[in-house]
Amino acid sequence: MTIDDHAIVTLTYEVRDGAPDGPLLERMDVNYPFKFMFGVGKMLPAWERRLFGLKPGTGFAFKLSPEDAYGVPGKEHILKMPLHLFYNEREQIEPDLLVEGQFVTLTGADGKAVHAKVLKWDDKEVTLDANHALAGKTLFFSGAVLEVRQASVDELIQKSVLNNS
């Protein structure tokens, strides 16, 4: 079976910053392979295009530009928020919450979690960077397809791999 929409794919991969010998950003190996449902909108479209049609035992290596990966950092993702939005129920800031360079989780207007890096803060506002942590990076992926199988009915309904599969 080859990789196609709604297939359950198990693979290993490394992602490196910029080139095959660039700094390692993430690794999924045979002991902890990556398992996902292909073609349901949860992965980078350009990444899926490069895996489409591969079969078990096939290796892959490709580069994604920032535009095909997590985008180019944009000033529109630099947020300034009133300090009081970070208060706890005692109207205080938790000591370890606003640390420069640390990520905080916000809730977007659509109810989804948004991760943002604390850039700075003062007694009135907090400045955050909500660009994706990998925005602006060229990513080099390499790995191998271990398994491709049909999804179960339950997996098709949930559009994801079930834990016991």
C-alpha cells in the first residue's frame, strides 16, 4: 500500500535547520516512530505532497522553504496585551509566568490555543511574539516510511490514529 489520503502512516524522520548537516530540531526514530493519518489537514501540505505515493521501505529527503513550512515571521504576530490579562485570581502575576524568552499559551478568538514567546513586559503591558517557533526557518527532512495501512472505521470517523492501533 502506498501513502494516500486517509492512510495510517508510520515513519521515522529527522528535521534539521537549513541543511542535512544543520542543527537537529526534532527526531522520531524506530523506537518512537511518528504515526499519523495522511491527508486530513493536520500536517504541512508541502510536507504531505513530498510523502504522497511512497511505500514502506522507502527513504525520503527534502527541504521546505519557510513559505512551505511555518511561514515568514510577521509583525502582525507581535502582540501587545494589557498586563492585567495575566493576573491570577489574587490579581497578581505568577512569578514564573512572564519570563523573557519563555512561551505562554493564549486562547485565540477562535478558541484555539496560541503559543507565544514573551519578549518583554512592564507595569502596563506584555509584548509577545506569536509567530510559530519555526517561522522563517528552512527545514530539511530525512527519514523512512516504516508502515502504511488502511485506517479503521473509528480512525476514519475521528480523522486520527487511535492509541490502540
